[in-house]
Amino acid sequence: MRPVDGGDVRALVFDVFGTVVDWRTGVAREVARLLDDRVGAGAVDPLRFADDWRERYTPSMDEVRTGRRPFVPLDVLHRESVDEVLTAHGADDVPAAVRDALVLAWHRLDPWPDAVRGLRRLSARFVLAPLSNGGIALQVALARRSGLPWDAVLGAEVVGAYKPDAVVYDSAPRLLALEPAQVLMVAAHDSDLAAARARGLRTAYVHRPDEFGGLRTPPATDPDADLSVTSFDELADRLGAA
Amino acid sequence: MRPVDGGDVRALVFDVFGTVVDWRTGVAREVARLLDDRVGAGAVDPLRFADDWRERYTPSMDEVRTGRRPFVPLDVLHRESVDEVLTAHGADDVPAAVRDALVLAWHRLDPWPDAVRGLRRLSARFVLAPLSNGGIALQVALARRSGLPWDAVLGAEVVGAYKPDAVVYDSAPRLLALEPAQVLMVAAHDSDLAAARARGLRTAYVHRPDEFGGLRTPPATDPDADLSVTSFDELADRLGAA
């Protein structure tokens, strides 16, 4: 682990789902709100619904990553996969307008409790941007909902490719007019960080033990990252933010 | 002029040079700072330098717009055109590092006095983004310098094309997941607004009489725009922002 004190880093780019926001309980809350009246309270388990939807996330992006289909924003992939999840949960009679509304569940996720506080501290010193597979409208909605102090929205839709495609990681220093080593990628997923590191970015791992509600146990640290932290407060401390 | 009360508008996108920031006095200030020691105080007239540099703006982008060269960010075009301006002003002996620094003059422009106050009011109600020919790093620098409350950075570099190419205007509703008529383009230049209107965006003209330091006199209003205002305060008033 190389030492990083923030002195040479100019910008921080963030994975969002699981790293900044708690997608699981947020999606489950919206699923409960939108489906309870439709399918009878209790007929669909909202947390299992959220988990099953998330399971389809990587396969749906792989269709784009492998070139089998042209790039479409994540909202389009979510709109397709929600149909599969509804069928799997025996809720085939849900009308299209509700399916469209379910897609917007991913625009209404709450940040982890430390996230906004840590980002505000980091914003005073560093350029901050999401580098997510979520689209621009989605990131804008999340940021306006919670006050995430992004300076710009980078990520998949800006370049028409999904992480871990190298072009996404390369776009962060290029579009911010920085060297790759001046950009620190922050994520709760070591695979994301490994892909960022392969493109020359610095990396910080954030331990988010509750992302999968205990169904998966993320490692406490990423020994290959420049930093491993347990919160954005600690990230701000370690990077010398006031 | 159709009535616009802000009720159906969800996002405002802004021209930046001349509309949000005062490029002329800002560039002149940086030119004076960077060149005075080099070429002898008074040898270069900073305001004339700024005007001459701006004169090369449209022709340099036309090289890209017509397909004669691939897209490069505005910083690259500014780096090329500053060489021409320096020669025209008899300052050929300026070293490359100073020329690079001059390009960053466009990252250090101050907003018009009403701009930040008006944008903050508008931000409470509308999604706000620059839709400028300036690049992402430039917009981030301007926003961080002055506290411009952008929700995202849209514009030329995001789509690899320069206004008035239709693809730039089309990208604003597409990337914000809105209909064109839900997006209001704000600019101090009627040609920019005409191009936006041709793509279905609503338009608001802002009178910025000092943009060209009196060398050109912009019209007081744009009769083809949905709104004409004299400040972002008035824009916020007219759109019902608190």
C-alpha cells in the first residue's frame, strides 16, 4: 500500500451504488411503496426484490460491454430487468406506468449516514464527481435529493460505456484535465478499484458492511488499494481535508 | 413570445462566456498579470488582447464544426489561438509555459454580479447546468472559483461537438431525461437561443450590455425568446423561484 496523504491528488471520483448510497434499503422502500397496493402487502418481499434486481445489474451491462448491443443508459436496462424481477416474484399484472415508476426507485436512494458530511469536507479541497454506471439524470436526482456536492457528473453515460471498461476510468483524468495519478477512485468494491488502478488512478476502498444486508460480507480492507477506510469521515481525515 | 412561468420547465441550461461570466475583463486581468513582466507594462493592451483572442473563438471552432478536424476541447483551441494573438501583439518571445498559463485565464473568469445570487435562487426549483463550448475542467474551475451551483456539467465536451451544432442542444434534454420543452436555454446571444429553439428548447435572453466593453451593443431584448431579462435576479423572479 503506497502512502497517500492527498498532497498529489486533485480529484476524487466515486462509485455510487453501495459506496455513496444504500441502494438496497432504498430500492426496497420504493418497491414497498409502489407495489403494496398492487399485489397485496406482503406478497412481494421488497428486500428480496431489491436483491434480485441487483443480481441482474451486471448481466444487463455485459450486453453492452461485450458489444452485443449499443450503449443505453442504466434506466433502460433497469426498465427491462424490472420486468424479469416482477415475473420472478409473481407480479405480472403490474401496469407499465408503475414499472416506469419503479425504475425511478434508483433515483431516490439515500446516502450512507457519513456520506454527505464527508463529501462536504472533501469538497473544500478536492474536485468531486461520481464515476458510476448510473446515468446523468439519475446522479442529478440523487445529488439534489441529498445535497451531494458534486462538481461534475462523470461516468458511464458521458462516455457511452460501462465500468469496468477502461474508457470509463480513462475519462475521469481526461475530462478533468489531470494526470491519472492525480485522481483517486473511491469504491466499496475491490473489482472496481482494481480496474481503476489498471488505468493509473489512485484508489481508496470504503468498507460498507451493510450494502448486501448481511447476505454477502465485503472484506474489511482492500490490501491493493492506496487507502482503506470505514467512512467518508475517515477518508476526509486521511486525505487531510479540514 | 410565448408565456413561460416556469411551471413546465424542469431544467435551465446556460451559455457561460458572456452570459454567466465576464470573459473580457477576466481574460484582460490574467493577460496583464502574466504578460506585464514579460513584455513591459503597457506593451500589450490587455483588453485589446482579450478582444482579439475572442475574435478567433468562432473560426477556431468552425474547424471542428465543419469536420475539417476532429473534436478537441476549447483549451486546445485557445492554446493554438493564443499564439496568433501574441504574434499579432508583437509578443513572440513569450515562453510556452506562459502561453499554457494564459489558456487558464479562461478558467479564472468572474461571474456577473447578479449571477451567483440568481443561480442560487433558481437552483432551489430547477436543475441547472452549463451548456457551453468550454470544456468540463474549465466549467469545474469556474464553478469552484465562484460557487456556481451546477447540478451537472453539460456542453460541447460531453458530446464532442460545438454549439451551434444541434447535437449539443439535443444532449441537454436527453442527458437530463426530459422533453426539450422542459429545458430552458439561457444566453446573452440571440444566435445561441435561435439554435436552441430550433431543437425545441425554451429560451431566455439575458441582456449583458458590458460583455464587449461597449465595442458591440447587444440588443436589449430578443423578441423571439420566451423571456428577455436584464439579470439572473429577474430570471428567478419571472420563473417563480423563491
